[in-house]
Amino acid sequence: MTEFINVGKRIPKSDAQEKVTGKAIYIQDLKIPGMLWGKILYSHHPHARILNIDTSEAEKLPGVKAVLTGYNIPTIKFGFYKDNTPLKSNKVCSYRDEVAAVAAIDPDIAEEAINLIKVEYELLPPVFDPEEAMKEGAPLIHEDHLGGKEKKPTNILNIPWKLVAGDVEEGRKNSDYVAENRFKVTWVTHCCMGTSGCIAQFDPRDNLTIYSNTQIPSLAQRDFTEALSAMGLQGKKVRLIKATIGGAFGSKLDTYPYEYIAILLAHRTRKPVKIIFSREEEFFATSPRQAAIIDIAQGCKKDGTLTFRDVRMVLDNGAYTSWGATTPSVMMMPISSLYKVPHVRYVAKCVYTNNTYSQAFRGYGNPQATFAIESQIDSLAEMAGIDPLDFRLRNANTPGEVTPQRFKVGTCGLRECIDAVAQRLDWRQNRGKRDGRGVGMASLIHVGGGARVYKSDGCGTIIKVDDFGTVNVITGATDMGQGADTVIAQIVAEELGVRIQDVVVTHTDTDICPWDVGAHASRTTFVAGNSAKMAAKKVKEQLLEVASRSLGEVPENLEIRDRMVFSKIDPEKKSPLGKVLRAAHYTTGGKMVMAEYFYDPPNENLDKEFKGNLSVTYAYGTHGVEVEVDKTTGQVNILKYIAAHDVGRAVNPMLLEGQVYGGAAMGIGYALMEQLVLNNGKVINPDFRDYKILTASDIPTIEAITIETDDPFGPFGAKGIGEPGLVPTAPAIANAIYDAIGVRIKDLPITPEKILAALKGKDSK
Amino acid sequence: MKKFDYLKPQSLEEVLSLLNQFGTKAKLIGGGTDAIVMQRQNKISPDLFISLRGIPGLDHIEGNGLLKIGAMVTHRAIEQSPLIRERFPLLSEASGLLGSVQIRNVATLGGNLCTASPSAETAPPLLVYEAEVHLISQKGERRIPLESFFLGPGETALEQKEVLKEILLQPPPPNSRGAYLKLGRRKAMDLAVVNVAVLLTLNPKTGICERARIALGAVAPTPIRVREAENIIEGNQLNDELIRKAGEMAKHTCSPISDIRASSEYRREMVGVLVEKAIRQSLT
């Protein structure tokens, strides 16, 4: 592969110094003169009718500037399914339902005022189990929600996720072995270091500025514009400014009640209003990865060739609908396209319950589906008497393949990933001993070249170059800690022939930055990177054009390297870039160098059958784990962790490894200890004491192996890597545990208690 | 969080007089790693916190025979004290497992005991060392065994106007060896699901276990000694059978609850496992 000057280098994050010295400005740090503090009163019940809300005492409290309830605000409907409102009137459907909100001159007064609000409820029967909620006669979460052919009230959402390719019954008939299992996954939450928050401010003409830490500036701007219309402020503008984002992981892919509440409070008080979540609110009032029940069957021939995959899922949607209800669109990807499977069927139902409502979380459904698929692959391999390594190699995807969902596989390093893991784990040597130590592996497919889930999958870039050669890149992309700014700067520096420190990336303001669909689907390096590269190419053409005039050489013969323009033919003809730029600027009919590019990848929306080439290219990977299980306590100790990823090309190997480490650490948490525990709808562990994430001491050494397949569509060959790092983690660990002690845990997290119970069950058999 | 006043007296006498003056409205605060969290969660709501920080005579680790540890000594100081590491290694070890370094830098031994959590990190080691606590009030001073200090979750024998001044440790008999085991869900920053301390005194000639002390945490309303299990091994040459029996006995003597951290069944099971393991470790 070609060697580059800036691309492929371990360059520290551009904002690293700000972050480690505490100088980065997060939403928590932002203050605006005259700002008020908003606070939210949540429901005391999982399901109840609101009979009366008495806010009189709160209104009387000195320092309180406004008290809002669902009864004194305009109707604003939002969310993917338009079933959510900022403040609830009539009834509450979960503990996190917002019932009232206060704006006050300081946070303590706001909190005191909240406690003075009296709400009378009439309790309604709740339902917390999605399978119960689907039954006839179950309590209805939204009485006016109709579904099915007869348009009857139902808790089942009208989103019929169904993918059929080939004929699974035929596939089943042709199978020598069939495995059928039920897997369960539960709620886990993002645990962003920075909690959610925003500041809303209106100008005297009713235009809104909102300071936010969203991952989707353009779509959020659109949501808030709609809200202004609902408030009677048609035609007013929304400007969204991002603070430094303290982690997102999918949690900030939507707009939430608290943001609309801040907007309503700001409009009511005519003052800027800030709402910041406490850590406890961050746990119970933001949306986790959803709980799901997964019934899966897969079959294979005697030689291990996969014959079919048939998956049914019930997803606990919670009481309202965020993008979590669309995760089946991504679950389809591994179900249809991880390994070669001729016959595939997938049916999923999203069901309203009185639980917290779910959202996207790194992997967007893929980790849940992959847990079931890859755990069962091991079971199937065992039935067929084949080493799971050989089983995977036999069925591995290959370049040029078109999958049942009509994904066009371009570059594909899956085999290389599997081989790398097997080699690093000394697989043949260590597998199958059942002596308390074991090895396991699992693979992944994910979108690696954008994902057309919206009408556009595009991102715009504007580049301007000043008189001294400083390159300002104004991108639609969002840096939420992953290092997008740094990677974009590297790509632009490489394309233009300038140094990375000459490139300044701006991404924070919708009044300045071009449109982008959002930092999701591991798409930023690929889409924003391509966009930046193309814009830089246009800028370079202009630079060479103006340089050709001052150097007397045709542009085709000119090159820029390390801030110098020179002729490839006549080395005597050269000039510093700044000089060329100034000459072009300070002349009659002067010219400033700037260009824009909007890159929308050539991928396809899924059609009505949920088929189509969703991504320009696909990312692959395999994780391998060696574990030791203490049979007396059920505790799992990870001895070795190998993460091999086909990344196309590592634009910045250091940041890429960071993504893999972070993903794997989150994945290990998902596998072994993380769980948002809901007891009758109430989150009972809204703190880091009892919501267990890994500490630094718990994270094993993760060995990241980079397989570079140099994708022809990627910027300098790169594919996405944001999400893949946690997709195969849980099944790799589950498979290693099985290899160690012969018990298979099919519901997450795999706690010591579950392992011990399973061991006892095995002994008594 | 309810608002509160904060007083920082200069002497123990002043503390006692403030306690006398404010009664139930006041609460003592050491490092604050428990008290402030509880205040935030509205589990306690005093009008006034009286700080013990900086008060002379509460932050010592001293004594040749009888070791005295001031109530305001931090877990970090205990963890790093060569004296404690050498003479009371189980306490040293347990202190080093509490929370994080940042927490250990402020959290005090007295605070850990007065919070009286059933899973208190330092309690099982102190119980096997048969620690005593020295309490003081305007009425006078008293010394009671730590075992009778714990009355229930969050409840101690400390009277309203009384202060825990120091913790007293008699050196264990010669030829004593022990082990402290903590079972948590992760390797740091975790509360014990079960914690166990064992201290055995073995006759070097006969190998007979002359004295056994076994204490458990997180499996009863308070940290407990399990004499029933101690009795099984005391006076005996230890073998697999006896060790298993002691574990079994401990398992049946405790009374764990189910909570978010573990089920009562799992806790009980783990008591057996950990007691056995701790006895074996003490022997090696």
C-alpha cells in the first residue's frame, strides 16, 4: 500500500491537551448572562392517570420564574414515532415521564420548587414484560395507539420488521443439524462521562439558539424547528451550537423531552435556560440499549456449511419510541450477512411496556443479534463435531459476494481476522480442554462505508485557505470524543500537502457548518473523511492554478509538499505556499482559495423488503478471548483479549486502537456485568456503585490487530471502526466460558451467579 | 440535598460540647465519603455537620503492645502503615481494598465503623483481631468490644452525644496467621458481596489449631463472628473434612439477604467457599 505523510500516523487527538488539563468546555461549563436553571419533576408511578397537578406552592417560591406542566404548554409531538411529548398530560406511562418543570434563578431553588409540586394520580395496571404486553387484554400503554389489520388498540408498534430471503423451511429440510435457542439481552446504558444537558435561548425576534451536545446537529435543528412551529413560531430559525461532547455512543442520536422543556422554559421566561442532568437522571431518564428476547434457529450440513438462519425477536420498546425501535434494521445485517447463509428469515416486534424507552447504543442492535448468532454458531459446530474455528472459516464471507440482503461485499478481511485471532490464541493448542480455562471467538459484520438510513447519507465540507496557508475546514461532522477532528485534519493535510498543524477543523455551529446526517453508523471517517478529501482536492486544484501563474508552470506539473509548491520537472521552480496565496490575493481581481463539497455515498436505502446495499463497504472483525472460570465462585477472569478488525486503512492507528479498546471494554461490561436493573419499571441502580462498569483494573490487556484491506471507496482506503469494537465481544466471551467449563449462558450479563447455577444444573443432570 | 451548616471545632472537648448543644440535629462527619452521599440521597438530613478533621488526638497509629488507631486515621494511612502491615496484616489488606485511592485518602476508619454497613471493609479483620472501640462523651469514657458496637445496618452502640475516639487492637497470640478475602463483582471500587476474615493460632509443634477467629461481612444485619464455625476447628488438627465442616457451619450460621448485588442463596454459598478458602490460605 502507498505510504503517506499524514495518513497512517499516530497523531494525538487535536483536543487532547484541552481535555487532560480540564480546559475543554463542556455543556456543564457553559454559562450565559441572565441564565436560569431548569429542573424536571418525574412521575412517581409506572402507569397512572394524572388527576391534578398543584403547582401553586412552587410558583410562590422566591426565585422561581416559571412552572410548566403538560396543561399549560402547546402540543409538541416528537420522536421517531411521534408518540412523545415534553411534559405529560392525562397520564404517565413510565417512571421517567416528565410531569412538570421549573425555571429558577439557581439550581437549588429549582429543585426545591420541584419538591413543592403536588401531583394526584389514579394508578393504572402496569405491564413490564413485552410478551405479556402483546397479549389480548394487557394494559394499554397508549390507548389511542391502533394496529393490526383490524386497527384495534395494541401495544405492538406498527413497524413490521420482516426480512425474508430464500426459503428457511427448505433450508431446514436440507440441514443435518439444527440448533434452536432462546437468548435474552437486557438494558445497558451508555455511561457517558458528560451527562446530558442543554441551554436554550431566544433572541428578541423569537429565533432559538440551543447549546447542546447532540450527535445529530442537522437533524436536531430540524426537530427543534418543528417544535417552534408547534409553538406558533413558524418561520423562526434554530441555531445549534455544540459544546465539547463528553461521550455519546448513540445516546445523543435523538432529541429528548428535556431539550424541549428547556426551549419551552426559555420561551416562557424570555431568558436563557439551562438543564443539566445529574448522574442519577443520566441513569434513569436517558434511553438505554433495549432488552430483547431472541428466538433463533440455525442449521448446517454435515460438513458445517450453513443452511439457514431463522430469527424472531421481541423488543421491549418502553413507553415511548426513539430510534431504538429501528435497531432491527441493523440487526438484519448480521442475521442476513454474517457468514454465508442461503436462507434467512427475520421477524421482530417492538412492544410498548411501562419500562424506560430505549435508544441507539454503539452497534445499533448489532451486538444483541451477534450475541445470539455467534453463541449459537458454537453450539451448531459442536453438534456437527467441527472445531468452531473451522466452522467459521468454512462459512466466512468473501470479497465479491452478494448477501441475501443484497449487500455487495467489496473488500473483506474476515478470514484474515479469524486466522489472526486463532494464531494469537494458540487456538488448536488451547481449545477443548474443559479444565476451567477456555478460548472462544466471535466475528462481526458492520456497515463500514456509511449507512443510508435517512434520505441522505451525506456530509458537507467547506475549506478556505488564508494568506499564510492556514487551512480552515468547516465540516458537518461531529467530534464526540472519537477523534473526528483529528482524522479529518490528517486527511485534508495529506490531500493538500500541508502540515497537520496548518489545519483547523470547525464543527460546532449549524449557522456555519454544512449539513450532515449525524455521527452514527461508524460513518464519520468514511463519509466526512471522503467529503473533506474531495473538498481538499478542489482546493488543491485552485492552489495549483494560482501557483501555476506565479511559477510559470502548468498545474499538472506542480505539487505541494510540506507547505511548498514546486515543479516536478524543474526543481528550481518553487515557492512557499503562503507566498503563492498572497500573490493570488493581493492582485487586481484577487482570489481567495476556498471550496466546498457535499459527499453522499453511493449506497442504497433498504427497499420495502428491507433489502439493498445499505453501505458502500462493510467492516469485518473477529474477537478472541481466553478466560479462566472459578468454578467455586463463578467468577470469570479474562486472561487474553485479541481484537482483529478489517479497517480498510488505519488513518490514525492510535485513535483506531482507542476505538477498539473502548469498544471491547464496553463489550466486556455488556458481557459480564453491566445491567440497568428495572424493578417494576423503576431503575434501582442509578449510580456507579451498583451499575457496574469496568474499572481500569478490570480491563484486560486488549491486543488490537489491524487488517488493512485498502478499500477503494474509503478515504485513503479507510472503513468505519466506531462501533465494531463491541459487536462480537459478548459471544466471544460466552464461547470461551463454554470452552472452559461446558456451560452456556444465554442471557446477559453472564454473572457469577448464573454461571454457578448453570454448573449446578449440569452436575445434577 | 437538604442544606446544612458545617462546623469545624478545634478540640475533642469542643466537639462534645457541640454535640450536647445540638443533639439530634447534628451529625459527626469524618472523611465525608459516606455522610455526604447519604445526605445527597436524603437518607440522613442533619441541620449541622460537626467535622472531626484536624482535631488533635484522633489521627494516631501508635503502641508497642496494644495498638491504638485514632478514629480519623484514613484507610490510606492504615494501608501504608508498616506497623499495621506487620502486626495486623488483614486490616492493612482490607483497608487497601476499600474504594479507590482517592476515597481511601479521605475515608476514615472511624467513619467506616460508624456507618456500620454490613459489608464494612475493615470490620471482619477487626473482629478477628478482637478489636475494642474507645468511646467518649461529656459523661465519661468507655471501652467496648467492636462486636457489641454493631447493632444493625447503620446502627451502632454509639450514643447520640458520644464520639468514637480510637480503635484498640491487642496483638494476637504468637503463631497466628490469617487471611482476608473479599468477593466483589469487579477488581476495584466495589462493595463486598461477601467478605471473610480468618485468623488461626497454630501450635508449631503439634499443628493443632489452638484458637480460631472467623468473621463475615455482608451476610447478616451486621458484620459477625461465627463462633459455631470457630468451635469446629479450635483444638483440632485441621484436615479437609474439618475445613469443609467449618465452611458449612459458617454458611448456615449467617443470614444474608437478596439485594441488587447478589441473591441470598449465592451469598450463603460463597460464605462456605470463602471460609474454606481463607482457612486453607491461613495454613499455607
